[in-house]
Amino acid sequence: MEERLALHERLELQEILAFKNICLTKSSTMKGLVGCDELKSILEMDVTEGKKHVQQLSKLIKDREVVM
């Protein structure tokens, strides 16, 4: 894979990362409020996967050089 990102790719990654962080915050909050065990399980899985995605996106942004 190319080790560089175009500026528009970097901006897209930052937008996706912001969206993922909002989703992660919502799922984390909601899992403490729901009464349904099945829904709570789904939210817990969403939080686990969301954390992985945030880490991957953050690493990608950090490790890639931006070219103009």
C-alpha cells in the first residue's frame, strides 16, 4: 500500500474518525442505560469494534505522510 495520503484522503479519514468517536461515545453511554440484555450485548460489541476502528484510523492518520 502507498505510504502517503493525498490531502483529500487525510480530510476524509479525519471526518470518519470524528464520526466513529461520536458513535463510540453514544454506544458507550447507551449500553449503561438499556434494559434489554440482547441490545446491551450488541452495544458492547459495537464499543469493542469501535475502539479498534478508532485505533486503526488514528494510526493510519499518524503514520501516513500527506502529499499535496
